[in-house]
Amino acid sequence: MTPPIPARKPRDVSLHGETRIDDWHWLRERDDPEVIAHLHAENAHTAAWFAPLQGLKTRLYDEMLARIQEDDDDVPWRKNGWWHWSRTFKGRQYETWLRRRDEPGGVEEVMLDLNALAQDKPFLQLGALEVSPDARLLAYALDENGSLDYTLRVRDLATGQDLPLAIEKTEGAAWGNDSRTLYYLSKDEARRTHRVWRHRLGADAPDELLFEEHDELFWLDLGKTRDDRYVVVSSASKDTTELQVIDADDPAAAPRIVLPRRDGIEMSLDHRHGRFFLLVNDTGRNFRLVETSAQQSSLADAHEWIAHRDDVMLEDVDLFERWMVVQERDRGVQKLRVFELVTGRDWHIAFDETVYAAGGEINEEFASDVYRVGYTSMVTPHSVYDIDMRTGERTLKKRQAVLGGYDPALYDSTQIMARADDGTEVPVSLVWRRDLRQGRPQPLLMYGYGAYGIPTDPYFSSSRLSLLDRGVVFAIAHVRGGGDRGRLWYDEGKLAKKANSFADFVACAQALVDTGWTTPQQLIVEGGSAGGLLVAAAANLRPELFLAVVAEVPFVDVINTMLDESLPLTVGEFLEWGNPKRREDYETMRRYSPYDNLRVAAYPAFYLRAGLHDSQVPYWEAAKYAARLRTLKTDDRPVLLSVNMDAGHGGASGRYDALAERAEVLAFMLAQWRLA
């Protein structure tokens, strides 16, 4: 099968004295019929390649679906005298959101049925979902094409009808305590959240602009303290935060700054009894926890609850009337530390495994003595526990159902260390099926992300069982650039040190080969978004080390994208990747940008996936990469591109559609391993 060959239309993109010609720059013109025709041709080519695997795709879909409890309820959570939860129904793509009064005989009510709202729409994604304090109104926001442009609406929960209000291109929502005042964010042309507005229901006056962030490095976020005392406006770049609060009891209150903005200082807050509890990194990158006056906040005389430590990062704080739970990352291990605020007594919540992921779930009630925790591992399905903070008693509320007789005892997991070229030890988490581990190299899938300080913690996946049960080993490479080992781990894999992420990923792959887990002829790697950059850059460094690469919505055209300040993420991302208009940053990017570093060589098989409406990593990055790679590779391994013409960064929005997409990815992998 011959792949589509887009025309070469050379464009000079030279910079800093280096000649660079981009033959496929024109593929970014989404409104050009020739571009759309090419994307359809790519999809047709991919469909033809998969045609012989249709039976395998169907089997994979069916077996993954058979493990899912299709009729299912989330664990309800309580707020303002009501229980709230979501439910899925067999055959329906989306959740239905429900509630009932916390009283004997409370009747179940439908707040929002996404399936009804999704009728005749190929895509639907829920953003904000906020019930008013008096429980009469629901503010909700929907994105209908995957571009992250949300339209905010308000529903009367008594009648089920929406008010005559539709505010476009918004993000976030928070209620004032009068249940008539609604705060929200709007976006600029680059989809940056930059303005905070106040809307008064029923008022004839236009919405009031409360604050505008003019610095393009900063994005706004909106929330509320757990005690409902303040609306919190966070203005944050990649390395600096400014916090403003609005009195939620006063519908005319103006925002006020908690602490003046200081370059390089990040923070977050919650409130209790007239005091702000702040996570702040003013004395070290891994943050400390302090308490200060809410009216006259100061770090100079703040009470320090937890000092900065080089080997333990403070990731989050859940503050309650009588308790506080601090999420710590101790040399890569997540720990939940409970404080009794009156006595200062503290203890850690115990977990049963050594390699796991745990964190707070929805904990809406400020006066609660119960802390809800989510827990998972490579072999333990997602589990929800309630922790009685008075006694430490742990109650399992729900564990993700895995139908078909899943037995965790059939599987095993571990974590090993790879050694990077500079001597850094990089963790690799592994899971496999015990009876299929024969002490010899096996097919292995290694996943990685490694950016923005976001950790890739060990997690359970029921769809992954379709690989493990066929003798495949799964691995996660916890490379620098992610937050897997704290903020310093992140710092060592960004900007001028970004190459460490790619070197770490290659080192992890090599370690898995050297220790007998797999061979280059059996090793497939996968990553999405910044993880797509990771796997593509690794393939340029060591193409012979990998059998195949799956790159989903991959950030591979780094220089050209970071030169275009009209794109949503470009300016704000200068602090993550650099600004190529600066020679030093350009030279760093030039050394690793996957599109620019493709060369004549034998490459692994590639399966690239993109979304036409993706506002975070535009479809053209994958399209251009596929076109250029095909002109340079010297082997006959396939290069496939699939573009979802109805979706954005996250792929299909419906759960059955998303499962079908995953079945296709797994079919590609199994075909490369010759396990089809």
C-alpha cells in the first residue's frame, strides 16, 4: 500500500543564520481543501492498512469492553445537604450527573444528562460543573469540538431548564455565596485564560470585568476555598504565581492580592479561621507549608508547618476544620500525611503496596472528619477509601470492577533503576503476568511523558490486560522533566536541560534490554503530546533500539510551533521549552526537535494519531512529521497517520469511541510483535 504523498511546497524558515526549508509548512492551512483532502487520504491509507486486522480489532474491543462494568455509579460525595455522583448506562457514551437529598427517603434527581446533550454531536466534553450554594442552580460548560472552547450555561435544577444565558469561550466557574453571583474566566485569541468576570443572574447590567492578566506568560485559574469563604484567582506562569481572593459573601467585592508577585515564586492556598495556609517555594524548589493572616499576609512572620526539604516535595494540601492532609512525594513515593490542627499530631496513611499512586479524591465538606482517598497500582484497580482521621480506620468504598474474573495474584510488578549517561538513576516501573514470564526477553511496551513536572505514577488499566495476557510486559519510564521525583527532577528535564528527558528514556530502554526483559526487536514505545516528543526524539537518537513507536498528538515540530505566537500555548510555553527567537534557546531546540532531526536511516514502524480541532498540539505536526519521515527512512516499516476529524487533543470523547481507538492502537502493536 502506497501512502499519500503531499506536494512539496518549500518555505524558507531559516533562523539565526541557519538555512531551514520546510517543504510541508502548507499543511497547517486547515481551511485549504487540499489539506483536508490529504488528511482524508491519510485516514483512508491507515484504514486500508488495518483492514486485514479488523478481526483482531474487534476481538480486542470486545474483550476490553467485557471487562467494564457498563452500568456503574461513582461513589457519591456530599455538599450542602445533597449527595452528588455520576452514573454510566450500558450503551451510552457519556455520564449522567445525579443528586439526592441527604435525608431519609431522598429522591434521586438528574442534574445533567450528557447523553441527551450529545445527540447529533460527534464530540462533547464537560468542563465546569458547579452547584450553587443554595442547591437550586447548576453552572456547567461544554466543549463541542475538542478545541477547549467551552460555553457556560446555568440550569434551574427544579425545572431542568437552562436560563437564557450562554457565555462562549470560557473556562472555570465559581459561585458567590448568595447563589446569584457567578464568576468565570474568558480567553483571548490564543485561548489563554486572561480575564475574570462577575455575572449577576437576572441583572440587566453587562458582566463586570474584575481583573485582566496582561502578561502573556501567565494564565488564570479560578477556584474556591474549601470553607467557601473566598473565591481564589490564580495567575500563574510556568514558574511564578500570584494569588488574589474575592470575598465570596460580598457580591460587590473586588479582588485583592494575597502576596505581591515575585519572579520564580509559586504558591497555592486554602483558608481556615481567618488564616491562609500556603504552599510556597520561596526557600526551596520543593515547597514549604506556612500559615499566615488572611487579612495581612506575610511570609516573613508566617508560622511554618513543614520546612523545605531537598528530597521531599510538598505537592498539595487538603485543609479541613479540624484536620489537614499534606500530599508529599518522598524520593518518588507518594505519601499522605494527616495533621490534627489543634494538637499538631501527625501520621501517615498506610498503604499495602510499595509501588502505587494515591491522592485526595473529592472532599467538599470543610467540617468533615473523613478524608476520601483514591488509590491504584499496576495490579490494583482504582480504589476509593474513606479514612476516618480521628481513628485512622480505612474503609473501602469502591474498587473499579474488572469483569471476567480478574485476579491480581496472576500479575506482578516491580521497579528497577536505569542509569543515564550522567550517572543519574532513573526509575522504571514494570508489570507482567506471572505465568507468562519465562525468564527470557519478551515483547515489551514502554510508556513515557516527562514534561511540565507532571508525574507518571504507576496505575492500573483494564485495557492493558489485553497485552499482559498475551505475554507482553508493560513499563513506565519515569524520566526527568516529569514530577516523578519532585520539582528538582522536573528542573533537570526542561529548557536547556530538556535533552536529559530523551537520554533518560533511551537509558531506560537500554536497561530493559541489558537486563533481559526485552530486545530491540520486541520493544515498542508510546507517548502522547509532550510524550510524543519524547518517543520521537528517542527514535532519532537510537532508531535501532525500537521495533515501533506510537505517538499520539505528538509535539514534534518544536521550532516552528514555538515561533508562532498566535498558537494557544506558545508564549506561555517559553518557560518550559525556551523561545527560539533567542539563539541559545534555538540551538537547544535544534538539537532535539524531532521534525528537524529526521535523517536518512532505518526507523521503527510509526503510528501517529492527531485531532483536527486540537488547540494544544495542532494536527499538522503529526501530518508534517509523517510526510518527512517517509522521504528519509530506508526501510519498509509502515508510517501510519490517523486524524480524528471530529476531536481535539484527547481523541474521541465518547467512552465506546475511545475504546475503539485504543483497540486500534493495540492491534497495531500486536501486529508489530506478530502476536496478531
